[in-house]
Amino acid sequence: MISWKNLDTLNAYEELEKAEHVDLVEAMCGENGAERVKKYSASMAGGLTYNYAAKQVDDEILKVLAKLADEAQLVEKFQALYSGEVINTGEKRRVLHHLTRGQLGEAVVVDGVDKRNFYTEQQRKYTELANRVHGGEVTNAAGEKFTTVVQIGIGGSDLGPRAMYLALENWAKKNNTLKMEARFISNVDPDDAAAVLDSIDVAHSIFVLVSKSGTTLETLTNESFVKDALTKAGLDPSKHMVAVTSETSPLAKSDNYLAAFFMDDYIGGRYSSTSAVGGVILSLAFGPKVFEDFLAGAAAEDALSKERNLLENPAMLDALIGVYERNVLGYPSTAVLPYSQALSRFPAHLQQLDMESNGKSVNRFGDSVDYPTGPVIFGEPGTNGQHSFYQLLHQGTNIVPLQFVGFKNNQMGVDVVIQDSTSQQKLCANVAAQIVAFACGKEDENPNKRFEGGRPSSIIIGEQLTPVSLGALLSHFENKVMFQGFVWNVNSFDQEGVQLGKVLAKRVLAHETDGALKMYSELLDI
Amino acid sequence: MISWKNLDTLNAYEELEKAEHVDLVEAMCGENGAERVKKYSASMAGGLTYNYAAKQVDDEILKVLAKLADEAQLVEKFQALYSGEVINTGEKRRVLHHLTRGQLGEAVVVDGVDKRNFYTEQQRKYTELANRVHGGEVTNAAGEKFTTVVQIGIGGSDLGPRAMYLALENWAKKNNTLKMEARFISNVDPDDAAAVLDSIDVAHSIFVLVSKSGTTLETLTNESFVKDALTKAGLDPSKHMVAVTSETSPLAKSDNYLAAFFMDDYIGGRYSSTSAVGGVILSLAFGPKVFEDFLAGAAAEDALSKERNLLENPAMLDALIGVYERNVLGYPSTAVLPYSQALSRFPAHLQQLDMESNGKSVNRFGDSVDYPTGPVIFGEPGTNGQHSFYQLLHQGTNIVPLQFVGFKNNQMGVDVVIQDSTSQQKLCANVAAQIVAFACGKEDENPNKRFEGGRPSSIIIGEQLTPVSLGALLSHFENKVMFQGFVWNVNSFDQEGVQLGKVLAKRVLAHETDGALKMYSELLDI
């Protein structure tokens, strides 16, 4: 029997608060540093490893975190989730994004429909579309092949698919599986759509319109923008557009689209990269096989999240260390720092995933919580960030926990040797150096050149960023955020905080405002 | 006589700590809200306005902030800076980036050289180059015009110029002044350079190599990478590359470049967008006139920063409100949220500008400070962010102050009307709505749909994002960060925090490691 309790009512949390803190400088920088790096490591799927040696934990704290995992029933709650219980209580919905990539438990049947079958059936349909487009069976009116695919969507319909596309674009080029170039239109700023349309050949482009409800203001506006452009170019918009939406949305059965692919209310936007939301564009861009591999990586990583032994469940471990940092050590933000240019927008995706899921002040029952929940998430790829905001991370007045990601091999297979090392080696040397610099610091006579150290980080290390390892990486963070939501006892699957702005914006457009809002509207000439 | 004192030794700071807090819900959401929006507004250059009605200030707090500005001698310190005093005491350097765009005070003569003349002479030289490239006088070996310009640089040699290029790319297209497309190579990850080279026609590309010292690892490595590619394409690298560096660097007098343009030690990387670091690529991309207008906007905004009256000095006002939020109200981060897709990388530039400048724990004299300094800075363009991390901003457990930017008109001049409003109107309606939603919140029976409000923001409003208004916007933030550094009594112009990582990375590459560092190196196969 699962019970949902606030973090500060758990015995293990009390114990955690009392546990002796780890002095990271002492732990990492002495003789035992190497041992620690060897020991504090957990295997992930896709050849990845989660190494947490440079976190402020030791065997004692890990033991308490394991108790906390048990007492908070994290694995049981995950099981309830993938078994189809209504975990998104606010919106009275199941949470089934894991089923888009695998069957983790018993079949989940809703209204007579096996949901895993439903998602794989959608995948089969857009796999078929992708094959027909690549094979020249589905073409433009002139019978010419489509060369570009453009996603129209915002939030979860944009950030995840965009980050995943960028993560694999060069890998696909190198492996001769880049079938079509992808572009993304998201912002209601008309310059966004105009600039994308200006950069592509619309006659050879296929557009993927993504809106679960079929009512997202930005997306419908941009659809119109694109249709205008197609019509002006003498093209029939309905021959250039597919929809990804829910079966009950106004887009579902429209003649305006070549085809429609379905998701449902059980797939939250920010968890939808492995559904049709990511699947249609990624299958078109890279071919269905690449997308299948990506799903296989995610599914394999999901399976690890069922593991009860905390030390063998990297997502749960990462989650609990994060809670310890946020609630006991009091760190208000976390930086995500992939040493891979291909992951340039991965931090932006995690920013949504994490902050929209756990940036909540009430628990699942609507009661205010008395402890901090989700932190601010930000990040840029390394080594770029080193020449930017790392100054504050090293010597600022607040400590910011860090999440590094690094790969032994690059994607394009081109490199140069300068001063006896390749660029890839320099990249990897930098991330190794940063972990130790943050943890150990350095004394100096000149206080301006002094590094306090004691700044915690973990690193996920892989062989190469591939479809499989990318899937595992994505799943890791999705499940980490889910576990943290369980610990904080919040509903990680709704987003009521985005509603008020929408309501007020409508009022502005209808000129039904007064007071400050009216004045701002005037200042902005609306 | 200027005296440099810690914030917590100032009388006005003590007064500020005791001042009654403003209840933002009460102030903004009653009848007086509109009055407040009208009143709490300061004119900027380039047709911009800084509106701070939704900040937690009132006449009383503004009076104390004005005292603080006086007591901390902010205007005098700015004067000392632009007059050439050695403000960057750590590195014993002057701080002269303002002279790249105007003469704010008396001439600054160093070793017999008038520095304003020095910078304008460089500008004259790269203006000439740009005109000759555009006019087809400087061409590739085959006598064909260059069509693309690629910057090779990292940190300040990348983020600022890249953000400025993106900010004006569509404006330039629309105004028929996009002379060349620009690309950027920054990361030591070899896939970064490989992908850029893959996307351009190298035979018609000119590369701008930017490194003040001429020794930046990433940049020299990427230079080699590019030279390899040029050579393999049968081209002479020295006919395709110019350098931006200091006069004393190894790159300055090399035959490997078509030309070299100089900056000096008095221009910090993150403050270098208005120097040759930004000037060469922006003049090549948009034509010299556009870059001149950008400088004029920055110069006009700089002039406002000399103003003693706090209410007429928007950068100083913004700075002091930020200090109040950081040190008295205790907010640890700030979000930058431009409602303009063209400003997509402006937050990343401000992230460097701010965090690298003021992420310090010691004051100018090397003594530890006992108060928080620079906050974490992050952000994405609106409305995209609304569908991503705004959930936490509205309903999270921590308050994050917000900096909005919005323009009445878009850049491309193309728009659609949907439901009686244009996309641009929707964009503006959203930013107006967000300010009020954050400030005022909303009661609801369902606690999950409740918005506490009291979340402070300011907005910079402009007619359109143009070269002039972009210059003003950039200057505003540069000077804001400078004033905050003065208040915190830190040196905003060095970055010793980036050194340790570099030293350790070299050690890794030389295989001179032990302990944890050796083990990480092994895990990463270096």
C-alpha cells in the first residue's frame, strides 16, 4: 500500500538532516580520491556510467538515502505509475510516457485499449509515413521528394524534439542516415516563423503541427503563418502538413492534413520526446531505425529505474543526492554541463523537464509544503561555459551543484592533433580537470587566485553520443525528476502555473483590462 | 576622492536593510497600479524605456537607493573608469571598452597613444576591409566574392558577437543590408568546427580568428582545424583569414592572415562586442554603417550612466534594485526574458557578462566579503519560456526576479491576423500579462491553481530591435553589471576563477596526474 507523505514527515529525512556532512576537499583530494572515483559509480544503459564520487556523499549518507528511498516508497510509486495508476492527481490522469518505449509491467488497458499497443500502433503509422516519404511515394504536388521537415510546436512539442534532433544530426550525417534536415518554429514572435520560412525551400518541406489539445495559441498562429506562405507559393497546405495531436482534438480528423498521429492525455508535453511528438520528426529526419534505437536506449534505462538497490538505480540515486543538496545543504540551483556541442540544447530541455515538473509549492493534496522543491536549472555546453559563467561557479558566494556529461569519442570522426593531443582529448581533459578543480580547489597566497573547492558535481560518461545512449540519457533525467517529485510529494505532471498568464493575455487582446495591466498594454501599443 | 568600501560598511545599506518592504500585490493590483506603471519609468537611449513598476520598490526605498549610490560614489567610480584609472586592480589594467564607442570624458592617453583614437583607427581599418570585401576588391584566389564570414573564438569572443549577429540578422535581411551570412566556431569539441565547415562553402568564406592573447587553446585548435579544411580544399588559408588580437600577441604580425586588427588589455572579453572583436564580423556581415549605428546606440546609453540623479540613470537604478533583491530580499538568481526571437542568445551573453564579472567572493583588496555577490543568470526568449520553466517562476518555492524585454514592432514586417490580433500583438499581450500575473497572482479555491504573486520584474520596452536600440540595450547591461560590481566592491574585470581548470587540463593532457584526477582521466580514456 502506497502512502504519499511530505518529505519532512519521514524518519529518514530527519536522520539525513543529522548525518555528518562530507568534506569534499578531504574526501576527493587525498590518497583515497582515486578509490572514491572507482567506487562511487553506477552503470546505466547505452554504455553510460553515472559517477558521483565528487558529490558530498559517503557510505553513511548513501545508507540514509537508501532508507529514504524505501520509506518514501520510490520504487513502488514508479511501479504504480507505469502500471497505470492516476499519478497525475491534479488533472486526474495516468502517466504513461514509459509505455511509448517499452512494457515495464503488466499491460495498461484504458477503455478497452491496451496503451502500449496504442503507442506502438502510432509509431507503426509514422514509420510507414517516413518510409513512404523517403521512398518518394509521398511527395509534393509536383511529384518531387520532400527534403526538409519543420516542426511547429512550443514547450514540450519543441524543446525535447529539437534537443534530440541536434544531438543526433551530426551523428546521422556521419552514419549516412540523415534523410531530411529538420527545422523548428515555436515562438509566437512572427519573426521566428518568417526566419525559418526564409531559410528553407517550402515547396520541398513537410510540416509537423504538434499540439495535444489542438488549441495552443502559438502553434495555431504559426500554422496559419505557414499556410499563408504555402498558399502564396502556389502550394496546397494540406499536402505539406501532418498533425500530432490527441484523438479528441479539432486537428484529429481534419482534411487539412496529410495524416494525423495521436498521443493522449497520459503523455505530458515535457515527457513526450519518445511519443509521436518526437517520433514523427525524428523518424522523418533520421529514418525509423534511428528512432527505434533511441527508444531502445530509453527503455533499457527505464528498466534500471525499477531496481530497489539504490546503488544500482542511477536515476533514483541522482534524484536523492539532488534532494540532499537542495533540502539539507540548501543549494538553490543546479547547472547541466554537457561536454558535447551536439547537446547544445539538452540543458534547455532539462530546464523545462525539471522546473515545470517540480517547481511547485503545494503537495499532491494541495497543502503548502514547508521545504524547497525543484531548483533553478541552467546550463551550456563545455568547454564554452568555462569561458563564460564558470567564474561564478568556482569563486562565487553560492555553491551550485553541477551535472557534467562527457563522451570518449566525438560524432563526426574528424579531428586534429595540436600539441600532441586531439581536440576530443582536450575536451575530455577539460571536463576531468573541472571536476577536480571544483571539488578540491587550490590554496594561493593571493586570495583572488584562491579556490575554496568543496563544490559538488557528478558526471555521466559514455563511449559516444548515439541514438541508444541519447535515449538512456533522456530516460535518466526524466526518471530522476519523477523520483524527486515523489520525494517532495508534489505532482510532477501538471503545470497549473502556466494558466494565469494565458488568461490575462487573452484579456489584453480583448481590451478587457484595467489598472496596471491596461497601462502596460498601452505602453506596448496593443 | 574615491574610497572603495564593502557594501556592509555603508550607512545607506544599513538603512536599506531596515526599510519597510513593499507588498507588490498591494502596490500593483489596486487602483494605484496604473499610476505606478506610469511613474516608475526611466528613459533610455534608442527609444527604449526601463519600467520598474513591478519591482519591490517605492519612493522611500528609491530614496535610500539614491543615498546608497551617492555613498558608494557610483558615478564618480564610473568617471574614474572612463577616465582611465586602473579599475581592474587585480590585473593592473584600465577598463576602456566605453571608448570603443565614444569619448565620455577627457582623452585617455597611454604611452603616448590616445586610446579613443586607437580604437577608432582599428574601426577605420576593418571598415575599409569590409568595404573592400563587399566591393569585390578583396576576394578568394579565384577572384570570387566572399559570401560567408566565420568567427573563431570562445567566451567573450563568441557569445557577444554571436548574440548581436542573431539580434540583427533578420532586421538586416529586411533592410537589405545583410552582406554576408555569419557562422561561429567556439567549442574545442571537434564536432563544432566540423559541423560548421560542413554547412558552408569554404571557398567563399572568410574566417575571423579572435584571441586577445593569441594563446587561447580552443581558438588555436579550431584555427588548425579550419586551416586543415582549407588546405584540403586546395585553398591558401592565409587568403581566407583575418586576426583580431592584441598588438603584442603572436598573431599580430603573422603572414598567416590577410590582416590583423587590434584590441588591448583594457577591453575585457565579455565587454568586447563594441571593439574589433564584434566589429570585424558585424561590419562584414551587415556593412560598417550598421555597426556604427550599433555603437551610437551604446554611446548614447553610456552617456546616461554619467547621470547623478538615480531616477534618470537606468543602468544604475537597475543595478541598485538588483543589489536590493540579492542582498536584502535574498533572491539567489535572476531570469532574463526577451520577448523577441532575435534575442535568443542575448540571455547567454548576459549570463557570461554578469556571472563572470561579479561571481566573486573577495573584494578589490582580496578580503573575503560577508554578503552575496553576483546571482545566477539564466533565460530564454518568451513566449517559449512560458511553456517551459515559467511554472517554477510562478509557483516554485523560491522567488526569481525577472528582467523582461519587449518591442512594439517585429523586425521582418510579416505577420498574420488570427482571432483579431497579429502575432506581434499576441507576443506583447503575453509579456504584459506575465508582468501582472507575477506581481498580482490570483486567489483560487483550488490551492493548486493559486498564484501567490509578489514576484518582481522589470521591463525594457522599445519600438523595434534595431542596431541603435540593440547598442543601447547592450550598454545598459554592461553598465548595470559594472555598477553592481562597484556596490559589492569586487573587481568586475578579472576572471581568476577560470584559471585552475586550465592548469589541471594541461596536466591531464601531459599525463602528469595522480589520485582522483588520474582516475577520471582513465575513465574518459585520455
